[in-house]
Amino acid sequence: MYNWTYTTNQTPYYTTSISCRETATKSSGTFEFQSGSLPKNALAQTERLLYQNLITPWNQNWGWARITLDEAEMNTINSYQQLGTVTHEVGHAMGLAHCPDTGRIMCQLGSGRFVFLPQVYDCQTVNHLY
């Protein structure tokens, strides 16, 4: 979350409208992180939900996002790639889609992404949404 909320004084030096805080109760959370098994070669997955129902995010708003990390698969990549993967999934939780530009966090790692932090255009897209 830090990589999306504190962007002004670190790369990409661009301010976003996002602020986050950790909650003590699950029911007040907007992002939920969990460990679990995913299909082969999948590092992580983000699902958007409204109440307890999975929704198609392009058709309606959601109330919260569940990010599942496959620890076995995550352990096959280096720490920068792990950080980039989690940061990428948080981007999905905020409503961002995949993009083909390998210099943006919303490009999939398997498609050649070489960055591990949000870039200016990623932050601009978040600001556009919020």
C-alpha cells in the first residue's frame, strides 16, 4: 500500500489521491490479503466483491477486494518481482486493468514487466478514477 500512497517523495514523484490505514476488524477493510493456491504459474489474483458476491468490475462498483498470493509460486521469483506483483495486484484492487507497456506496473510480469513500483501513468490513472 505504501507504494501507492506515498508517491510524492519517492519514485515516481507524483501525488496520488489514495490514503490507506490498517484496520483491526476485517469487516471495515477495503483490501484483504490472503495466502492460497492458484492455477499453475499464477503468482497472485485479485477478486472484487460487493458484500460477499464476486462481481465483474467493468460492469459495476465493488465494496472490497480480495488479493490472493500463491506463496509457493511467489517464492520462485526474486524480492523485486514479489514487490512488483503485490503492487500490481493492489492496482487491480483500485480498479486498474492490465496494460501491454512493460514499463508500467499494470503490465503482467509474464509479459515482460521490468518495474516494481507504480509509474507516473499508473498514478495518473488512479487519480482519474478517484
